[in-house]
Amino acid sequence: MAIDATFWVAVSFIIFFGALIYLKIPQKISEMLDKMISDIKNEIDESEKLRTEAKTLLDNSQKKLDTAQSVSNEILENAKKDADRLIIEMNDIATQNVASIAIIFIPISF
């Protein structure tokens, strides 16, 4: 019986896989992959939590911005109304002053 190279390749193949199984390499690889999967799931959960928190902060900031714009518009409207009212009052006062000055300076003819 002649032992050829194919036989030795088969024997070394069996020995190699036997050693892998004996040293529990597949189990270690499985544990390592499970740990990596768990870490990735934790990172995904954390990123979802952070995304939700960021969305909440964005919504709150948007509400504050809307409120600030509303208050700003209200202040501007009040300022315009006050300015218009003051212009009318100043015009009335100026008209009264001009009328009283005109009365003083009316030439009296003799």
C-alpha cells in the first residue's frame, strides 16, 4: 500500500480540525463574536438614547426661539404704537406752541 500526498493532506486536515476543537477555538470565536454583537447593540441603544435627547433639546430650543420671536414682535408693535402716539402728541404740542407764538407776534396796527 502506497501512501501518497492526498492521504497526508487528509490526515493533517483531520489533525488540524481536531486540535481546533480540542483547544475550543470555535467556542472562543463564538464568545468573542457574541461580545462584539453585545457591544454593538449597546452602542446602538446609547445612540438612540442620545438621538432622542437631542431631539428633545431641539424641540425645547425651537419653542424658546418661537417664544422669543413672539415677544420680540410684540415689543416692536408696542414700540411702533408708542412712537406713533408720541409723534401725534408732539405734533399737537408743536401746533399749540406755534399758535401761541403766532398770537404773541401778531403785529398790532395803530
